Amino acid sequence: MTETLRLATRGSDLALRQAATVREALSGRRRDVEVREVETRGDQIPDELIHRLGKTGAFVRALDEEVMDGDADLAVHSLKDVPTEDADDLVVAAVPERAAAGDVLVTPDGTALEDLPPGSTVGTASLRRTAQILAARPDLEVEPVRGNVDTRIEKLLAPGLQAEHEERLIASDDDRVVEEGTDEEEGDDEDAEDEFEMSVDEWFDSLSDLERSAMEREVDVEYDALVLAEAGLRRSDLFYDLETQQLPREEFVPAAGQGAIAVTASDPDVVETVRRALDHPRTRVETTVERTILSELGGGCVAPIGIHAMVQGQYVHTSVRVLSQDGTEEVADTRDLDAERYASEAKSFAADLADRGAKELIQEARREEDEEIEDVAVATDDDE
């Protein structure tokens, strides 16, 4: 084991924050850590194929290859992106304590999901969230939204900020015309109050860096709301700067491993060091249950599947929701698994769900997915 541990990570702001958490924990064990940014296939692949990345492991493979090739000692991932199939000579050395696992609705003005007007456009990049939104509100439009957390928030805020900027410019021009007009015109408007308390420049200076970036963003789709992972917003220090609504866990069951990060390694000494410094037993049990059920069902990221487990005393309270892609069909259940036999009971739970129709829903989702990918491939060839 080298004196300085080399940590592979993606270069996004969220990934670097996760890497910093790992580095700080290892520094507490008096281990120096060098962070290595790696571009993954998931950072290069066309947006139309992004939702298959969880199945193929495109976000994690390049990082793990750094470890297996000896160019890095360990890699950090969002656990929900890590395939459930074990890679040769590579183990999940640690699963640190999980952050909030649920989803939140983000709107410019704090509107709740139930109060969004019919026909409102909600953005998400997740098949699971799409199905859950449609199951709760079939009258809403769901559109894909891509990019890191900052980019998605900018896309949500851009239309409103740009519209307000335009209104302020028009009001400023009107005031200028009045000031340059005749005495009669001035008299007509002498009792008028300014529509805005701040000048355009003062208003712009009051905006956050994120809002200023949104002002410059070209708008393709106008979103009324987004559904995002609460953990990502908190790790990005954006949660308290936005209008959010925590979505009910029983309807919006999170993805397996959501809110948790994973540290992978292959060298036994590195594995032991990382495990001692970072592994959180309760989170390890909960995410093992979730990933076991996901693996047994065989859904990966091609089907809308929510799985969430929580250790409660002698039991692991586990909720599963498998849906059709349009949210009209589902197989769902909640079960308390014996904490001493959580792995075997998770497999049994998955088998019961499969027998009750979850297997058919997943197979249908896979067929729809294959057809969609084929259509995208044809369209790409036509473009060329």
C-alpha cells in the first residue's frame, strides 16, 4: 500500500464533494490522499442514452478501471450508480453513513406537488421518478432534464429570472422616457410609484452566482418543477437556498442506495484501511438489503423500481415499489425483515414480489427500453 492513497473520482462538483468526504475521513487516520479526476463514459455518452448508465455501469467503470490497472488505490461513487454485479478483484470497501435518502420537489416559488396546475412540466432524468410522478399526478407533463445539480437548477430558474429581467428593463426604459418628456407628461406621472424598488443593476447584483448563471442559460424547455435527490442538494449546499418540498417516502420510494456513497478498492490493505475509517454498519445493512432486492429482481436502471430499507431495532423496515413506465401499473409492498437474517429475507421478499407481477413489469420495461434505444440509434444514424 502506497504512502499516499490515490482516489479516483468524476470531476463534477458533487463527485468532488463526495471525494472530499472520503479524503477527510482518511486524513483523520493520518493517511494522505491524492484526488484524481477521471472522465467516464457516462460523461461522454449522448443524453438520450443516459438512463441506461446505471445498468451498464458507465459512470463507475472508468473509475474502477483506474483501480484495477493500478493507477489509483480507490474510487468513490454514488452507490445507486454502482452495478449490483461484483467486479472481479474489486470490492465495496466502505459505505459511509448515508445522507437523506428521499426525493424533493423544487419549484421557483415553493408550490407543492399537489398544487401544481394541470399540465405543468416537471423535470427529471430518472425512470423511477417519472413513473412515480405520473402515478401521483397523471395530469402533469414529465420531461427529461440533464446535467449536474447546478445545471438542472439553472434550467428551472432561467425562464422566470429572464422574464423578470426583461420586465425590469422595460420599466427602466419607461421611467427614462417619462423623465425626458414634457412637463405635462411629468405631471401625469408625478404620483406614480416605481414598480420595482431596486434598479436593474442593483437587482442583478443581489442575485446569487447560481441565479446569474441561470440568467445566461438558453432555455429549451420551461420547467415548472424538478424532482431531485435531497442528498445531492444538501451535499451541493443548495438545499436551503431553494424552495423545496420533501416528497412522501411511501409514494416516492427512493432508488436502491440513494443518498449513500461507495468506496471501491482491490488491495487488501487499502480495503481494510478504508473500511475502518469509513464504513457505517447500519448504512451497510440497509443498502445491502436494497441492492440484494434490486439484484434479485434484475431491474437495474431499465425499470422504475424504488427500494428503501431502514434498520429499526431487530428489524429492517423495507419498502419496494415496482411500476410500469407510465405509472399506471405497480407491484408494491412493505415488510419488516429480521435483522439477523436480512440478506436471505431480502432475497425471499424479492422472490415474492417477482411472483406477484414485478417480474412481468420489469420485462415489459426492458422491452420498451430496447425499442427506445433502437429508435435513438436509428435517429442518430439518420443525423449522420
